[in-house]
Amino acid sequence: MPSVLVSGAGRGIGKSIVEHLATRGWDVIAGVRKRQDAAAVAQLNPQRDMYARHIAGVKKRIPVSQKLAVPAETVSAVAEEALTARRPRARYVVGVGPRLQVALMTNLPASARDRLLRRVSGQP
């Protein structure tokens, strides 16, 4: 079964795409902003029970992620820097969390990195 990630799945085109693909057997991972949208989208995906432990792990991490979120002003300042730089870099990492992820990606073997990320994110 093919999988797809759809952001903005709570309304408009994103919601229509989710409905279309979910009814055709796709494994849809939907990004929404509101709990009621998440509940509505979950009803469309018959495989949602298979991922119940993963979803629970993600839900536990939401408060921590919100605390670690970088202010929009910081992100826009970095985007402006990237757009106006005479010699832009290939990547602009913003925030402590992403910096740690980059360090993990470059310094840990894949198996160790996967175990660590699963533990930290609460995934099975």
C-alpha cells in the first residue's frame, strides 16, 4: 500500500486530497492544526489502529515540541538572511532541536540514531 504525507489536511485542498487518497487505500499521514480536524481525518483512514502506538507517542511529544519551537520572527530573519546572502549556504538550521538532529545525523551510526530517536520521540 502506498503512503503519503499531506500537510494542511484539515481544510480545503489538503482535506480533499486526504479524502480522495484514503478512500482509495492509501496510507495517509495527515498534518492538521486542530484536534477536531485530526479526529475527522482519522476516521477516513482504516489503517489508523495499526499506528495507534505511534500516534500516542507523537501526542506525548506535542507539549515538549511547543516549548522548543522557534519564534516565527527568528525563522523569518533566517529566511531573509538566506534570500539576501551574497553566497547562501546549502542549509540554515534554526533552533536547538534541529541543531541536535544535525549533530546526530552526522556523528551517530544509523542504527544507534534510530534507537535514540525512537526513545526520545516515544515511538515503538
